[in-house]
Amino acid sequence: MDSKEKNVFVNLKDLPRFSTLNARVQNILWESSAYEVWGHDLMIIFGSFILFALGLWLISAPVFTLSFASGIFLLGCFHSITTSKGSHLAAHHSLSSSPVFNEFLKVFLSEFWGSYSAKMGTEIHIKIHHPYTNIIGLGDSSSWKVPFLPSMVYMFFAPVIMPTITPFVAVGQLWGRWKDLAAMLAIVLPGLWFNAALLVYWSGFTYPTALLCMCVYRAVFSIPYIHINIFQHIGLPMYCQDPEHKVKRVYQMSSGMTVKHLEKIVFT
């Protein structure tokens, strides 16, 4: 084997240990200010409520006007920031050093505003997706597979219905886990009512049109969300679940770092 061929292979004994990598990360966090670790993201998330208030005011204008369209866009921005960004960071315990406050934010952002189970978000994203990003059938976003749809429908039309079906998906995932399902519905249903009531009493909608408006503004960023969150995995080295062909853990995860770096840029 010549020198060029040797450069292709990795000596697994030379790979760093997880404890070494974790120690370096903890040192960076220790040297960072509270604003750098928590404050910046909290400011963005809670600042987005200004967009929400402004959006509610703008959509009180007649339909098919620039003011109405601007209101829908701002409400879509608010929904994306609080649910995609906020609930994602809360699932990673990245919004507070207090476990209690972080858990509150996770439920508040994911269930009250996003209408999705915070518990399922943690199980799917933290316990499966991140550890097994490039393992086929586990963390490779296999849940968003609808092979019977034409490609154009799959990429540009199907994602628009995601916000509408999200609560029903959560119910299906928790079906049979009655305690968890009841706890989620106790937050999601008041959240949906509160969102609709604001549109009714602040913006002048009826309840049916308020629900329709919620489906519309929650879908504003659905297409780019799907494209980034799902198709960012294309090009990663993929591994099977077969124990006989299992690669070393640190090597498997390190070969999925491109996707994690992109996710860091987009969602945090």
C-alpha cells in the first residue's frame, strides 16, 4: 500500500475519545458569558412576540392587500422562530441553565405555540436523530418519506399541509401512551384556542376563518424548512443497522458533522 492509499483510511485508534471532546466543549461554555450561551437566543425568541403583535394588527386589513400579506408573513416568522428555533433549542436544554425553566420553555414553545408533543420531539430528535443521523432507518429523517407522491408535489406542495396535520401526527405518535397524550392535549388544545381567540378578538376573524388563517401563516416557511431539515442529509456517508457492520461510534458521528454544522447555522 503506497502513501496515497494510506491517506484514504482512518486509524480508529487515533480518533479522540468522547470525554476529550466533551471536556473541550465544556471549557468553551465555561469561558463564555451568559449572554453568549443563553441571552442571545432568548432575546430573539421573546423578541419575536413583537412580530406576532404587529402581524395580528396588519391582518385586520382587507384580504389581498399588502398589509394583510405582510401580516401573514410576520406571523409566519414568529411561528418559525418560536417553534422551529425555540423548541429545537429547548429540546437541547440550550435556553437556560435551569432544568425547570428549560422544560417550561420546551412545553410552552413546542406544545402551546407549535401544537406538537415536546416529549416526542425530545425522543425523536435528541435520542434518535442526533445519535443516529447517518444510520439508515433511524436518525436519517425517515419519517418524512411519502414515496407515492410525485417529486414536485413532495417538495413543494405536501410540506404546506404539515402545520395542519402536526397535532394529529402527535396524537398518533402518542396513541396508547394515554398519560403522555392527555398531558400534551392539556397544553395543545388551550394553545390552539388562544391562538384562534387572538385572531378573533384582535384581528376581527371568525373562528373558522381564524383556524384557516393559522394554517396559512404556520405554513409560510414549511417548504424551506423541509428542504433544509430533510435534504441536508444528502451526501453524508450512510451506515446500516446491521451489528456485524457496525462502525466505531465516534467515527460514525464524526462523519455526520457536516449536517450538524448546517443545522447549527439554520436553526440556532
